Amino acid sequence: MQLIKSHPILEFSHGKIVKFSFDGKDMKGFEGEPIAMALHANGVHIYRITPEMKRPRGFFCAIGKCSSCFMVVDGVPNVRTCVTPLNEGMKVETQTGKGTVPLNMEVGNNE
Amino acid sequence: MSEIKKTDILIVGGGAAGLSAAAEAASYGAKITVLESDLHLGGQLVKQTHKFFGSKDEHAGTRGYKIADIILKEIEDNKENVEVHTNTAAVGFYKNDGIVTAMSGEESYFKLQPKKILMATGAQERIIPFPNNDLPGVYGAGAVQTLMNVYGVVPGKKVLMVGAGNIGLIVSYQLMQAGVEIAAVLEALPKIGGYWVHAAKIRRLGVPILLRHTIKAALGKDVVEGAVIQELNDKFQLIGEPKKIDCDVICLAVGLTPTNEMLWQAGCEMKFVSQLCGHVPVRDAKLRTSHPDFWVAGDAAGIEEASAAMIEGRIAGLAMSEALGLKIQQENYGIYQERLDSLRRGEAGEKIRCGLGMAQITDWGNK
């Protein structure tokens, strides 16, 4: 991972290392940290391909506001990866276009 | 969706303003719910490695990320009064029944019924138009700070910074602290917008600050591989020859604009004030908007500094507690107002004073 090795002011305390996959490739990141940051640390900069112009997009605002970092996470499209925490075994995929409604899966807890 | 969560005060945004308001109001016994859309509290404070200026009352001399800890510790003293939801955004306000809908994560929703609401939602970054400005590697300055100062990830090898306001200057220095090279800092205006002390820090380290320069295009097929920059004349027209810059990140520090969609939704009287960098709610000196149950504080009320956001949060916390009928320390109004006035004195505060002249009213009367 491309992490800051020494810093004059800050000390970084990362959590547990977890495994996840990006487009089928195995990667490692820190549990609870945003997916987008884990991807960047693994050298991944392209997170989705836009629906109309087929342009590559990465993150831009990193505070969950701009929609630039939408990806498919565990089958769910349009996930704001800059504010979604990474968990063990997550399946992260480049989103192409608008994404499709995930069918046949348990979603949410809005009972 | 089952029960509706009741609370005295809902604070939307757990940054400099929101946390200060929570600390103040919790000390008078108000029951508070804080919604924070990020994964942790602290807002922009936790991304700042530099020592703050201003007055000791606003922790001058302390580094930003430590100020967040100080306020959180204060809240800890009244923690039974404060409930915090991180990774949770307020997504809607219903005028007819005063219900706020919140989204936790990406999939889960719940409702809140607060008596008073503080919008301490901060700001969002502006973007400027140029070809390929959507390429991965063109990042907002706040995003670069999040990446390197919160999560310790190296943003890139060489960064072109666009904008020599305080954010552009500070983030350039922070990038160097993280071991990243700065190709140059561009500024379209003929002068540096930020404080000289921040500019001097990076100039001493040999970083060129190119005044009257703009970015013409980002280069690269799938990700940023460089940039084209060009000089501007006094009328902001391109002059001279375009120049290629080698970089893998283009960091945009071209300004912020207040985030306050829910105030629009609540029907608050809004006004465009260029000195406050966008549409802002009209408010009184105690930060109440035209809606009797909505307050505003921090960058959501107009782009200013974190020190001002912290004091505004205090005033709003005080005023909401008073409106709830709680016994407050009346003299705090005067103390906080004096601190705000002192921050806004002099040449540096002129823009803000002018903006407030347009956004602030003396009294809502019976409204």
C-alpha cells in the first residue's frame, strides 16, 4: 500500500488489515476506512466509467457529496465509496454506466 | 421505518461549528442529536496540521486536529446529553410536520423530530472548467487532505496546486509534509489570496507561486499525466505561450461554497452574497434563520475560518438552548460576540463584515 511512512506532525493509527477484491483482484486495506482511500493506497485511481461519454472517473470531493466515486460494492451500484467503510471480504467493482438494480439480495434494514 | 426519534436539538454536521454548538448546548442540559455524514466527527479540523491563529479562546497556537479532540473532550463531560450518528446524512425536511429524514450508510433510513435544528453543514468545493477536469487525479483540496492527513495515503508523486488562497497554500505545505513534490501553485489573480506566513513557508522551500496563471487543460488518457498552464493578463485573457507541467495530481483549491440545501427545503429566506461565497440564509445576530426553529453556523452561513465557525457554533448553541427555555449564561452572548468581532476586525475581515452587512438582520420581530 502507498502509505505515508514518516510525517513530522501526524501519527497514523490504522485498524485491522482486511482482504477485499477489486474487479476480481485481491487487495488489502484497513477495516473501517473508506473504500476509496483503500483503493487509492493500492494504486487504483479509476472507480467508474460514465454512462454517456464513457469517461473514467476517480474520486473528487471525498466527503460524499459529488458522486464521482460511485462504484458497485457487494452487488449494490452507486455506492459512495469515499464514505463507505471497508469490511473483510468486500467485493468492489468498477461501475460502468448507471448500474443495475440488484435483484435477489437482502438489502437494508428498513423494516 | 418504525419510531420517530425525538430530540431537543438536532445538529446537522459534526465539524467545527456543530461540535462547538453541541458542547455549549449540552452544558445547559439540552438533549442533542448530532448527524455527521463522514465516518468520524471533527469535520475539516481533523485534516489540519498547522497551528491556528487568532485568539487563545479559539485555541490559537494549537494544531487543527488537536482542537477537534479538545471540543470532543468537552462534550464528553455531558455525554449523556449528546447522541452521535456518524456516516449519517440529513436528507430531507418536511415542512408540514417538522420531520427530518436521515440516511445511515447507503441503505438505511430513519426519522427525527427535533424541537430546534442547527445546520452546521459546512461547505463544498468549487470546480473550475477546463478540458479533462474530470480525469481521475483532479482532486479537490479537501479530498487530498482527507487522503493524506486522515488516512495516511500518499496522494501522488507530483502535484499541481490551483489556487493560492489559504487552502491552496496550506495544503501545498501539508503535501510537502507528506513527502509529495509540488510542481507549482497557480493563482489567476495578480496577488496571493492567503496569509503571507503560509505563502512564505512554501516559497522558502522553493515552490514557485505563479501569479496571473491558470490551468488550461489536464493531460492524460485515463488518469492525469500532466497539465497545460498559461499566463493571464489583467483582463484574465490568455497571453504568452502555453506551458506543459509534469504532474500526476491536479489539486483544486479554487474556493468553497456553503452547503445548505435543507435550509432551502425548510423555506428559509436565502440571499446570494458573493462575499460569503454563495447563497446563505438571512439570520439574526444569534444565528437564527427566518424559520423559527432553524439556526445556522460555520461555513454553511458563509465561507469563513474555522475559528469563526467555532464561535458561531457557541452562539447558536446558546440561542437554541434559550429558545428551549433552558437557563443559560446570558453573558456568554456578549463574550462570544466580542470574540467574533475581534476575529473579523481589520483588513482581513473586511470581506466578511461586508457580506454580513447583507446577510444579517437585527431582529426577526414576531416572525
